[in-house]
Amino acid sequence: MPKIKDRKKIENTLAKEYSAGFVTDVESETFPPGINEDVIIRLSKIKKEPKWLLDFRLNSYRIWESMKQPDWSTLDIEPIDYQTISYYSAPKKGPASYDEVDPEIKKDFEKLGIPLGERAKLAGVAVDAVFDSVSVATTYQKELADKGIIFCSFSEAVHNHPELVKKYLGTVIPKSDNYFATLNSAVFSDGTFVYIPKNTRCPLELSTYFRINTANTGQFERTLIVADEGSYVSYLEGCTAPMRDENQLHAANVELVALKDAEIKYSTIQNWYPGDPVTGKGGIYNFVTKRGLCKGANSKITWTQFETGSRLTWKYPSCVLKGDNSVGEFYSVALTNGHQMADTGTKMIHIGKNTKSTIISKGISAGNSTNTYRGLVKVMKSATNSKNFTACDSLMMGNKCSAITIPYIKNENKNSYCNHEATTSKINDDQLFYLRQRGLGEEDATNMLISGFCKQVFQQLPMEFAVEANKLLEVSMEGSVG
Amino acid sequence: MEITNHYKETVNLKDNAVLNYDIKSNASARLFFCDHEGFDLNINVNLHENATCEMYGFFKSNGKNANVVTTVTHNGKKSKCDQDFRFINKESNSSFQGKITIPKNITGCESNMLNKNLLLDTDSTAFSKPELDINNDDTVCTHGSTTGPIDKDQIFYLRSRGIDEQSAVDILIEAFYQDIKYKMSIDQ
């Protein structure tokens, strides 16, 4: 046990509030709570959507009505009343260009340290900012357009590039995929669309920031990234929300399509409001469906994620390795503290020949939290000479947390290898002793060991994000030692 | 039946067998499972304080499916458990589902689980689901699972020593469960 002095310090840091938990005072137009076909028709009308998209939404809604919320996860979900959620919220003043963005919103994103204006140039990142249900600003569009790259909000894409959206929407995550994905297909409000033309290497990191501001709204965004033959793109995603006592739902769909020789790198730093650390009240329900399709030969999709926030997390970024020689990678650090619960992992489905996949998953649980890894590796009969390697390690801090590992490995091909290994333990006392002996405090030593534990994953993050991730890790772990 | 002292017995099992083991404080048990016919087997192990359990199994099934489900619950502090299950599949499907549960407040436990599957032909499949459910931090737990064909390099090595293909495969299959066979032989 730490000394009384240390205790006090820990108590102080524990009392520290979620730093992104402020509410921005913006006049917004919000739908009254509830979902029915009229709401969807109204939503579609506001967005001036073509008929095919309205049909897509209505069909999804009809399928969703006949579905039941699944309950197989290890999460304790309080029943969600879908009629009390508002399905659309937008700042009243619609911006025509970045200069016209409501200063309050600009300030909000400044507070979060997200470069929208001149700072974007310094950081060398193109940003799309989604505030509640609407994309408020997309930077760098011109520079990207010169190369033929399309990076815009989903609604813009529906108007300007309907043929591309129509061709790929719902091809990776079908309408009837699962309860939350289907709900998203019915009511998705906005999101990001990226198209990289043939043989183009995207010169910038593309980035989207999502923020839920209004109370009682759900955020349902949809991201669609298409990398045409021989192209490369790296995409970052970050999220925050204000502190509120009630739970808010976030159900997003992310679809990636990599054609022949293309490579997509998708990185996420998720820092939704995790709920009150002591009582577990409030927080975001993060039920996300993410899936990538390696459609062409030699394509590659990499998921890198760092999950620190959300009251409940339920997501499995997956790769369908359809093209021959395609590669799927998944690097994840999931950290739960307080009363958080996470059920996360990945699915690797090998269909093409010589496909390879790597899964590195690190789970850290502290406080009263539960951290579950659930993964599927499936090698189909057609996937000759495929290889999979999985390593999932769990680190536990304190005797009130849980770490659960549930891998599913199915191999149907005689010439394919699957390897899986997992360990669960606490921080090694010898290592801690070594660092303490060198004069480091207990908290610093623990932080150092944890960042060593996560290093393999953080190396995969783009540089700016890796720095942010390390800082976030320290903040999230504060007070959990001892 | 209360078992004290050293005890050894060989049992023939029927299909769909459910075996429940309750290992008392300070006791240790070593269990071997071996089968060539293919069947469904459920093994439940309950460990009390300081108890140790080792479980080894190899299943070589020709055309018949082997399904094994193990559930190990550590109900006493400082209990230990080792599991090693190996399946050789020829025109067959194997499935292994293992679950290790360590409840809250049961500290000082150690539990390891290993599952290896060999696929010898295109009609074979292997399914593996090694689960860990750990609820306190004073625990060391590992699991590992591998699935695949016989290593081509190893076959090449033996072939280059003048051994024909079929014999080389046979030797490597033998080697695949050699550890378990060895452990069995020193026990008897």
C-alpha cells in the first residue's frame, strides 16, 4: 500500500475530472426524441437525399424493427429505450466555409486541441470535424482535390459523388448485419467519405473528430473509405463528449474497401466520456461496427486502436481477406478504469490464398472494470497457405477488476497455420522493484511499465497520435496504482 | 467415494461422457485422456486450496470427430492447473473448448492451457476456443493454441536423411504427442 502522502496525491488525481467534459453553448436544431418512419423521412428530407438512399434507410429500419438487441456480451447494459433518444441534432447556423463556422464550435475544437484553422497546416493533417450529427468543417479539401482525392462529409459525398457512394455503401456491412449496424443504416446522420484514386499516395494524414454535445442525442455516423488500385491512405479518428448523468448511445458504422494493391491504415483514439469513476453513472455506450474488405489481390488493411473512454465498448474491427495475398492487421490497446466495461477484439476471415493476419491486443483493466477480448480467426477451405498470429495480453491492476479472453479459432484448410497465445497477469513485482530502486516513484514506475506493455501497439500509431496516446494513458491511469 | 492416498485407475468411457473432478485441499491429480475413436467429452474440474491438477490428452481420430470441453474453476487459493490437449485430424473435425475461471478473492493461482491441432488432409477442420475468465490480479494465467499441418521443413529434414515421405510423416505425428506419451509412461 502506498504511504499516506501518496494516498492523498492519488485521491487528488482521482478527483480530477474528465478534461473534455465541457458543454458548448450552441443553438442547435434537435429532433424530438423517438424513432419511426416519419423521423427517417424527415431526416432524409433535411439532408436532401436522393430516393435510393431514403429507400436504403427505410429498408434498414424495417429490418431493425424485427431484430432484437443481442445480449451475448459480457457487458451489463441497462435497457436502452430507443424512443427517448433524439436521432438528429445540428448547430442552427450551417457553415458555408471554415470562416463561417460558429466561433463557439471553433472554440470547442480548440479546447480539445484539434487543429481546424492555421494549426492544421503546421500539423500537416487534414481534418473533418463532426459536431453532434453534422460535419462542421473539413480542412485542406482543395489541396487534396488537386490529386483527385475526395475527402468530405458523407452528406456532401451523396450529392457530389452519388455513383461512388451508391456503389460501395453497404457492401462491407450489409443492411441486416447486426442490431446496432442496422439501426445506424436507418438513421445515420453524417460522417466521412474518402476516396483515393488509382495509384495515389495520400500526402496527408486524414483525420475526423467526433463530438457529441447535445443531451439525449445519439450519434450515428457512417464512414466509408475506398482505396482504389495501388493507393495508400492513413486515416485517424478521435472522439469526445461532455459529462452527463445519463447514458448516451453512439452507434457508428465504418466500412473500408481496399482494391488491388491498395493499403488502408485506420487509427482510432477513443476518449468518449467514461461515466462517473466512483458511481459508474452516465457515460457513452459505444457500440460500433467496423469492417474492412481486402477486395483485391495484395491489398492491406491495418486497424490500430487505443480505447480509453466509454462506459461500455462493444466493437470488433474486422478484416475480410478476400483478395489473394491480402494482409490484415489489428493492433489494440484497450484500457478500462472505474466502472467501465469493454468487450472488444477483432475478426479475421481468410478467404483468399496466401492471406496473412496479425492480431496484437493489449488489455489493461483497473478499478472495478471488466475488459474482455473476443476474437475470431476463421480460415476458409479456399485460403491455402494462410497464416495467422495472435497475441493478446492482459494486465490487471487491483483485485476488483476482471480480464476475460475469449478467442475463437477455426481452421478448415490443411495448409494454413493459426497461432494464438495469451497471458494474464499483474505488473511484475521484480520490474517494479528494479525501477523503484533506481529512484522512480511507484506511480511513475508503473506508468513506465504500462507504456512498455503498450509499446508494440503505439509504434503503429502515426507520430502525433502516439504522443497523444501516451499522454492519455498517463491521465487515464492516474490514481489506479496502489 | 472419498479418495485418500495414492490412487490410480483406468476407466473406459462411453460417448458423451461428463467427468466431474473435485480436488480437495493440498491434493494433486494427474489425468490422462486418450482416444482413437472420436467422441464428446466434458471435463469439469473444481480445485480447492493448494490443490494441483494436471490434465493431458491426445486424440487421434480417423474419420471421427472429437469434441472436448474442459471447465476449470479455481475455488481455493494457490491452486494450480495445467492443461495440454492435442488433436490429430485425418478426415475429421476436432473441437476444443476450454474455460478457466478464477473468481474474485481467490489469489495466488496459476493456470495454463495449451491446445495443439494437426491437420493432415483437406477434409479436416479444427476449432479451438481457449477462454480465460480472471477476476483478480494476483494470478498468472496463460493459454496457447496452434493449428496447422506438419512442418514442411521437418519433413524435408527427415527426407534428406533417407527416410521416405510416409515414414517421415509418421515419425512427426509420433513426435507431436511424444511429450504426453512420455508423461504417461513415467506415471505407470
